[in-house]
Amino acid sequence: MKYIRLIAWSAVFVLSAVLIWSVLSKQETKFTKFGSDFNLVRTDGTSVSGNDFRGRPHLVFFGFTNCPEICPTTLFEATGWLETLGPLADNLDVYFITVDPERDTPEFLKSYLTSFDKRIIGLSGSVEEIDKATKSYHVYYKKVKLDDDDYTMDHTASVFLMKADGSFMGTIAYQENEDTIIKKLKRLLKK
């Protein structure tokens, strides 16, 4: 009797496992889509869409030129990463997308970015298109009024690592260890 019960329970277990596997294997895995459905303007005046980023591994950083610390520090560090990578960096695109299009016109971005590596591509656009871009990367940003009539911007400070097919690979945190960053970038460039 014990033997029959053991066989019966084993059969129930196997059939349950097969049923669960068949249901789960038919479910479609949904990946979060990054970086599409927006149109921005490069510092040279040419248009670029989120889909144009595909084809090469790339970094995407959202910031603004009036940023007192995080943005210039990140762009300065990105310049160092590109130098450290040497010729490998020629296979990597780096995008700096403003979250302050009112002040950061393509012309102003062009002037601002002369302080950093020339391979960093500045992008601006209308408030609506910047909003689409930030949403497509799941980036937070908000205009913050200051005491006087001025304002600043609060925003996500991470750099997004994106594979050539446009899929998300990871992030670089603000002031993350440089050795860790270079390892991440080399891994991105091997994909």
C-alpha cells in the first residue's frame, strides 16, 4: 500500500511540474523598453530619434548646464572613462540629454560641452520631447523654484549603459568607483 501511495504522489508531482512548466513557458516575457519614441536635436542642429541610438553601445546621461555639481562632475568623469578606454572608446556613443531645454539650446549645449570630450553628444529639444525622452528611460526630473526668480533642476543622476540593440545593461552611479566603471564599460563593449 505504501508503495502505491508513493507512486501516486510521485505521479501527481510530475504532472504538476509538467503543467506548471507548460503554462510558464507559454507566457511572454515583457522587457521594459528604453530609449525610443522621442525626437531631439544635436548641437549641430541635426535631428535624432531614440531609435537612432541603436547600432552601437551607448551611455545616456540626463542633466543640465546650470547644474552646480553632479552634471559637470559626471561629464568630467565620462571624459576620463573615454581616455582610459583608449581606442575601445571609439566604439561607444555618449549622450548628454538636457532636462532644462528652456536654457539649454543646442547652441548653448555646444559651447558648454567644449570643456569635455568631443565624443560626448549633447541633445536638446522641446519640453514635450525632453519629457518623452525622460519617460522612455524612466528618468525623474523636476523644475525646482529657488528663492529669487531663478530655478534649478532635480533629476536622476545615473548614467545608463545601453547595448547596441537598445536594451538596458545597467547604470553607473554618481561617483561610482572608477575601476568598477571601466569594467562595466568593457563588458558593455564586448556585447
